[in-house]
Amino acid sequence: MSTSIPHTSDHLPLSSSASKLANGAPLTNGHTSKNNQPETTHHHIWLITGPAGCGKSTVAQFIAKTMNLPYLEGDEYHPTANIDKMAKGIPLSDADRWDWLTNLREESIRKIHAGAQGVVLTCSALKRKYRDVIRVAPYYSHDVLVHFVYLHAPEDVLVQRVGARKGHYMGANMVHSQCMILEPPGPEETDVITVDVSASVEEVEAEALAKIREAVKRELVRDS
């Protein structure tokens, strides 16, 4: 069962680009289906990842709305004990994360089995071993592909953004602890899309969406 938390989790200011790209073009093209998703033979888990303050929730909600996919806010699935620790400025241990990560993977698969073409999920996934917990989803559902959209920016930018939040359990001091343990995706993690979030919200959303569409096009070429 998910645990409700304030809805300010990792949000950037909402933008007006939910219906158009930064250049004003509609979010459709010749390779999209009637529900505005790229045509594909697979079900996709799009995991929007990165440290606190990078705007995971804002970008994920934009992608989910644009592609008409269900959205899972990963922070809502933390057990109460984890939220209590983070509220006190205590970093989570690996032991605190395993059940949470497994639950996120299983809930994503349940959404797909219930009929969703894919899922957009937020999760910090700071270490490779955390990402690997989600990566095994295809073992449980063979038509699933997992992709990571890694949002990043300098630590001082993230600290400023988190410090501007009101009423959220994660304080700015948690940004530093997350950056300390962060293992940025390496070149061998070929399922990762990287987006610098230092730009405006509109630019970040447009770049993330464009790179997602490009990933699907590569898949179609590979499978043809």
C-alpha cells in the first residue's frame, strides 16, 4: 500500500508545454498511435530518475500526460519508516530501499498486465544496483522494456530548488547526501537517456520527450 506524502515531491514549476513542444509543434508525428504514444510492439517502463531537486515529478507527469500512460510517483510507495527517516535528515540505507524498489517494479508490471501500454515511474535510483532491481522486470514480463531518463544538474542548482519547496519532508541537506552516493549511469548502461535539467522546464520536457521518441524509433528499426 502506498503512503501519501505532500504533492510537492521533486516538482519544478509547471509549464505550459503539456500540449506543445518548445518550438510550438504539437506533440504528435507520423510515428504515434491514436493515444499519442509512439507505435511499438513492446510495453515500456519509463523510469524518470535523478537526485532530489532535479524535477522528476514534473517531467514524469508531462511525459505521462503526453503519451497517455499511467504515472507512478515512486515516493508515494515508501513505507512510513523511510519517510520518517528522511524527514529527520537520515539517509536511507540499502536495506531500507530493497522492498520499496521491488514494490515499484511489481506495481509497474501490474499496470501493464491490467492493460496499460506502458508506465511512467519516478524513482531516484541513485546507484546502479538500485536501477538493476527495476531492470529485471523483463524476466517477469517478457514483452516489457525498461528505460531510464536520468535528470541531472550541478548540486548547487538542486540545493536551491529543494530549498524553495514548502512543506516537503526532504530538506536541502538531503541533496548533498544523495549527490555523495550518486552513481551516474555509465556508458555501459545503454538503456539510459540523459537530460541536463539546468535549462528551463519547457526545454527539459521537450528534450526528454524527443529522446524518448528517438529511443522508440531505434527499437522499431532494430526489430524490423
